[in-house]
Amino acid sequence: MLRRYTPYLIAATAGVISGVWIFDPIFREQALQRQQQAAKSNDPSTQQTETKQRGDK
């Protein structure tokens, strides 16, 4: 029975490993960008500049 499923298990494992290898850097980059945007939006000096640009007081 194990002989029948071994190729499928190997193919699934290879697919998962290659997916992580390929897409992990992209996911990490996006996470870093989101953190930077969140930090930027929480920065009080940035918020004051943005409200002045919009014309709000």
C-alpha cells in the first residue's frame, strides 16, 4: 500500500518545498512593506504633514 502512495507523497513534498523556496522572499518583502506603511501611518509627524497637505486644520 505504501508503494502506491510514495510517488504522490514525494511529489507533494517537492511541491511544498519548492513553493516555500520560491514565494517566501516575496511574502517576507510584502510583510516588511506593510510594517513600514503601518509605522509610517502611526508616525505623528507624518500625520501632521498629511493633514496640512489636505488643507485640514
